[in-house]
Amino acid sequence: MPRKGCIHYGVKIKLIKNTDRYILMSSITKKFEMATKADRTKQFIVEQTASVFNVKGFAGTSLTDMMEVTGLTKGSIYGNFKNKDEVAVAAFEHNFQQVSNYIRGKMEERPSIIEKLLVYPETYRNFSKLSFLSNGCPIANTSTEADDTHPQLKEKANEALTYWRNSVEKLLKAGIKNDEIKPDVNVLEFTSILTALIQGAMLHAKSSGKMNYLNASMNYLESMIRELKN
Amino acid sequence: MPRKGCIHYGVKIKLIKNTDRYILMSSITKKFEMATKADRTKQFIVEQTASVFNVKGFAGTSLTDMMEVTGLTKGSIYGNFKNKDEVAVAAFEHNFQQVSNYIRGKMEERPSIIEKLLVYPETYRNFSKLSFLSNGCPIANTSTEADDTHPQLKEKANEALTYWRNSVEKLLKAGIKNDEIKPDVNVLEFTSILTALIQGAMLHAKSSGKMNYLNASMNYLESMIRELKN
Amino acid sequence: MPRKGCIHYGVKIKLIKNTDRYILMSSITKKFEMATKADRTKQFIVEQTASVFNVKGFAGTSLTDMMEVTGLTKGSIYGNFKNKDEVAVAAFEHNFQQVSNYIRGKMEERPSIIEKLLVYPETYRNFSKLSFLSNGCPIANTSTEADDTHPQLKEKANEALTYWRNSVEKLLKAGIKNDEIKPDVNVLEFTSILTALIQGAMLHAKSSGKMNYLNASMNYLESMIRELKN
Amino acid sequence: MPRKGCIHYGVKIKLIKNTDRYILMSSITKKFEMATKADRTKQFIVEQTASVFNVKGFAGTSLTDMMEVTGLTKGSIYGNFKNKDEVAVAAFEHNFQQVSNYIRGKMEERPSIIEKLLVYPETYRNFSKLSFLSNGCPIANTSTEADDTHPQLKEKANEALTYWRNSVEKLLKAGIKNDEIKPDVNVLEFTSILTALIQGAMLHAKSSGKMNYLNASMNYLESMIRELKN
DNA sequence: AATGAATGAGCATTCATTCAT
DNA sequence: GATGAATGAATGCTCATTCAT
């Protein structure tokens, strides 16, 4: 019989307090068997806490929140992570990977650079339907809070932003190289605008609860992208 | 003899615990004498805590932080505000007013609508030199944190954003009316782009610590504004 | 024009916060003009706080409660009393005097000792209609709380109880002397039973919210009193 | 090695601040091994705080008092109880059970109903020697304070009073049924008098610090009980 | 005599973290 | 590897009291 509280064959069994929910391990663990049980538990904690950190922020998320959302005990969380910071960093990385995996996947299906770039406005237009974006852009959420108060998270957010910028720049340069994109495009400027516009527009949508401002910005971004064409 | 801890002739006298700083009352109290001492103290608390709330956020700012930065005791803060929430809301309003007063002031000097609109990119380009913007846009900082966790602050941030949008829209419509601006400009779209671009670009600057991305976006915004010309 | 917050010609004028009530000085001040304004304010504070102390107890009554119920400021209360203890003691004395004045008044109308003694069960039967008893017997309320925690109040409660006992004993002895009451009545025992029965029965009534237990005890007490007859 | 602050083999080991007392777990834990450590600690907290709550009341008992009397930290108390209210309710229940267990035990030794009823005056006569009564009747103490200020405790006190009344009524009815007690006894009245007399007399004893008034009332109660005899 | 701003110790409660089991 | 009891510093907030005005 499985011991209560364990993660058993990919299935969480422990019931905490009055919560009689059985929580299924996320699909990721099914895809490839993880080496050790510890690795699986770590992954489970990260997946479950990721959205809480994205919504409530680092300071606003307590260990009690983390216990509730994972169904695990404090001891168990501390057995797998050094402290709350380490979980928060892992959760941020998970959140960011969810976004970038989704976008990379969509881009792989597209034949041209411009089509690939159009994945950005299309994705953020539908952010509310995507669980990993519905609470806002993890980079924006993390970097506004972590500024000064949490240098390690701030650095992670900055790395993510740099990664994003580099991805866009690579696409632009590749497009220029294969004559798909006008040669005189200002790569730095275009990248700055694309990323800034998306983050600013997401903020407006989250703040106002309305989609029209975000849609207006995404319309503009789409026409900007199409005008890159050589 | 002034009682220790009082704000006397515009100068804080009390030293709390290990903090041997003498804090000058902000300029506002010198400009015009306020009705009551309580009003002055309230104003003083708001001014001193405003930047802490902007940097650390609501959850990250403790009453101890507020004591340290004001040099006042807990009791004194609670004598002037109902609770931490009330201070945070007042501090946000102060932060936002600082920004909008600055921008309104700059705009008043400008003769044309387009010149007035150019105040935005100029201001945010120099955000690091402006104390009320150096820690980032208060709207962005507040709305990313307060989402879900603090409905009242979220609402305040949304109101501020709406106010900003309305200001921009009014300028555009006035410009269209007096033939300074092209009649076919999409007001909603332009407003969305201007505000989103600024907030997104500010976020990048704060996150990376570099100015080039912000400057690139502001360059683009400036040319967009100039192209509004009829 | 009367200064706000003063007690002027026996009428409270100050309005605190949202309480737009004008509070009339109690009848006592009208009966005989008090020497000084201070005396009148002291009396006013005592009268207004007396029932709060009787309901919430000493520890449960805060200065904020006292401010609300009097409409006065803290400074004003402290200008008239050394501290909260002093108000509490005065309030207890006031409460007790209200009860004993009422009972003395009723007794004066009665011709015989036995009729006088019957005032007790009659009074406590109707405790809920008498403002100074509706929150319970002040002696019981004070002595249960003040035990150990507040020696001065405990002593006051004990003095009040002794005064009550003495009153009953005097009546019994006078009745024995003038042959109205049987000579062999055990005065100590009868006094103990009368006072204990009343306090115990009051407690039951307050606790249960029902009158039948109190009435049953008062029925019994009445028949006990009538059987005293020689 | 036992961790400091733990309750180990029934013995509290941790010393808090200036309190160098070693506190023995109460006899109850020795009698039967409790399921979990948490249950034992909860029981320990209840036992240690019960008399403090009975003496100082709910409002008068602080968490610092509770820490001192248990030797535990705040965190530990809050690990075992949701809040102060929950401890107070448990402590009241404990206090009441101590009294009713004692009385039930004494009654079991007695052959007749009248002998059983005599347990009441005998017990309360000796209240000062019984630790759970020496600070006064828990029902009286709780119900006078909790009135209005603490509805849950008030309800508990009322339940306890009802339980007591029912116990007395059952005895009387059983006595009437088996012809030991006069059939025309007014059960409601007798029960009311017995309980009210005891609570009132206890109050006098606690207030005056003298036993003669209590003894006089108990003498009377004893003769009342004996006169029930058929 | 009364005000009201300020005090700072104290309040109940929650926090991230530890560690014997 | 996981548990859960315990820690104690820190949290937001209220308290009775003081005193310059």
C-alpha cells in the first residue's frame, strides 16, 4: 500500500487537511521517467507552485500557500529545496520555459521568418486562454517585484528577457540574411519595440481587464512585422 | 521646547533606535502652511513611504520599513492612518501625482500638441534622474503586484492608467480638431501603443540596467509622434 | 458660542467622528448644580462609561470605548481621572449606587419590614427592565473579573457586598426587635441565602437568556421572606 | 537526545526566559498513552492554561501568560490551536469536566439519591482545597465575562449550566420514581435554588475571602436536601 | 480645561526554517 | 525521503498613557 503523502507512480496521494483532492502529476513526468523519486517530487513542487508565485509574487506567496497547492508538508518541501528562494527561482524558470516552449513549438510549424514572428502577437492576444500566461507575463511580474528586494530573481528575470531578445534578434538577422527581411531594418530597435509593446500591452490588459487595448497594440505589431518583408 | 518625535518647524527631530538621521520635511510643507499638524504628518508619512512602496511593493514593505523611513513610531503612523493599506493607497496616489504633475508642468511650456506629446518620451528617457520615476513606473509596479492580492490598489492603478490614457486621447483629439494632427489617426491604437511602449520599455531598462533598449523604443515613439503631423 | 467638545449647561455638544448624537447630561446634574465644571465632567464620564464597564468588564473596556460613549477625547478623560482604574472604580460605585438608590427608594414606600424585604425579589425579577441591572449585577460582574487581576476593584466589590449584607441584616434585626419577625431567625444564614440566591439566579438568567429559573428562585425567596413573619 | 522545548517522556524540559521551572506533565498523560505527540501537547496546553483563564478571564489572559505557564513558545501554541479562542474554549471545557468528573466520582460511592445530592454542598464547602474550584466556579467566571464580548464562550458556559441542571433534575426524578423523594417536590424550583445558591455562595466566598457565608448557605442547602426525603 | 499628536510596550498571529523521529 | 512538532523573529495593529499646545 502506498504511504500517504508520497508521490506514487506519478500520482499524488496525500490529502491535506480538508482537501480531498487527488492531484495528478503533470504530463511532463509521464513523458520521460525521471531518474529518482526526489527529482520527480522537485518537479512536482515546481509545477504546482509556479502559478502561485506568478500571481502572488515572491513576498506574497507563503509556505502555507505552497503546502496547500502541492498537498505536501513543509518538511517535504524543505527536503527537496534549500529554501523558499530556491523554489521561487525554479518556479520562475518553469514559468518562462512554459512560455518559450509554447512559442518555439508554434514557430516550428511556420515556414517563414515573418510567419514565425507573427507567433508573438498571436500568442499574447490569446494569453488568457494559456494557463502559463493567464496571470500575466512571468518576466514582467517577477522583474517588477524582485527589483532590489530579491537580486537572484531579478537576475533570472533579466536572463529571460535577454534570451527573448536574442531569439527575436536571431530571427531578424536570419531573415535579413536570406533576403526575406529588408536589409536596413534596425534590429535593436525592432526587438526593443516588439518586447516592450507586448509587455506593456499585457500589463494594460491585466490592469483594465479589457482586451481592446491589447488587441490594438497587437494589431499594430502585426502590421509592423508584415512590413519587415523585403 | 519641541517634544521629541514631533515634526517641528518642518524638521523631524526624533531619532529612532539606531537611525541617527535627521530628516527634512519635504518642500511641500514649506510652500504653504497646512491646516493642522495631523495633515502635515500625514503628508510627511506619504512622502517618505512613497518610494519604499514603489520599490518593495505592498507585501514587501513592512511597518518597520515605514518607521525607519519616517523616523516615526508605529503608534504615530496608526494615529494618522487607519492601517497599512490606507498608507499604501495614499503613497500610490502621491507617486502617480508626482509623475503627472511633472508631465503636466512640462506640457504647459510647449506651444503645440505634438510638442506636448513629445514630453512623454523625453520624460521616460530621463527616468533615472527623476526621483519619482527612478524606481520604475508606479502604475506598472503597483498593478503587477496588486493583481488578485490587493483589489483596492489594483483599482487605483487601473484608475491611474485610465487617467493617463484619457490625457493622451484628449491631446490627440484636440490636435485633430485644430488640424495639427492627421484626421485619420487611430486614437485608441495610438494611445495604446504610446502607453504600452513606455511601460514595457521602462521595465526593460529597470530589468537590464541598460538604457539602450529604452532609448531605442523612445526614438521610435518620437518618430511616431512626429509623423502624426498633418 | 460654546466651544466644541465642552459640556455646556449640562449638555454635551461635541460630536465625535460619525456619531451625530447630542447627549444630555443625566438627571443627577439637574437636581443639584455641581460646584465646578470639572465635577460635572467627571460625573458625566462616570455615568456614560458605567454600563460599558458593567457589560465588557475592566479588561474588555478600552479607552476608545470610553471615548465613543462619552464623546470626549482621551486627553479630557485623563484630565479628569488619573487613569483607567480610577474611572472603573468610580463607574462601579455609580453602578452600585444606582441599584441601592432604587431599592432604598422602593423600600421607603413600604410600611413593614417584610414588605421592604420583598423589594429584593421584586426588583431582580424585573432586572431586564432596569437599565442599571439589565447587564447583570455589578457586584457579580466586577468581583468575578477583578479576582486577583485588579485588587482595588475587588475590594470595592467586596465593600458593596458587605454593604448589602449589612442592609439586609439591619432590616432583619429591626424586624426581630419590633416583633414583626420570628425571634429565632438565623440572621447570618438568611442574609447569606438571600444575597447568594439573587446573585446566582441573576447569573442563570443572564447565561440562559430565560426567565423561568430566576422566577422559580424568586418565588422561593418570596415565600421564605413571608415565613419570617412572627 | 530530546530536542529542547519538546515534551519528552511526560516531562517539559525547555526553560523559557527567566522561568527556571521544570513542569511535570499532568497525571492524565501517564494514565494512558495518547495517540500522537500533538494530542499530548494540546492536552498539556489546555491543562496548564485552564486555571489562568479561570482566574484572569479571556480578555485578561495574554499569549505571554500562556507561554509562561506552559513553557512553550507562541509558535508551538499556534501549531496546536487555531487561535486564542480555541484554547480558551478547550480550557473551559477542561475546567468544567474536572468539576463534573469529581462530582460524578463522589456520587458513585453514595448509595441513595439524597446522599448523592449532598455531594454538592460538601464539594463546594471545600472548594478552596480543590484546585479546579479554588479560583471560583468556571461557569460563573466564564459566563459573567463572556456576556456579549465572547459569544462562543458564553454558549459553552450556558451548555455547562444546562448540563448541571439536567443532572440535578434527573437525580430528583429518579428519587421521586423510587419513592425516596417526596412526590410533590417542585423539580424546576429545587434545581434552580440548588444551582443558584451554590454559585451565589461561591461568589461571596471568593469576594469576601471568608467561609462563613458560604458555609451558612451550604448548611441551609443540606437541610433542604434532607427534607426531600419521603 | 481640553485637545490631539505622539509614544512604545504590548497584543494576537504568521512567517520561513529546523530537525528528531 | 518524508513527517510534523517546535522555533523565535517578524508581522500588522491596539493599548493606556503623556504632554506641548
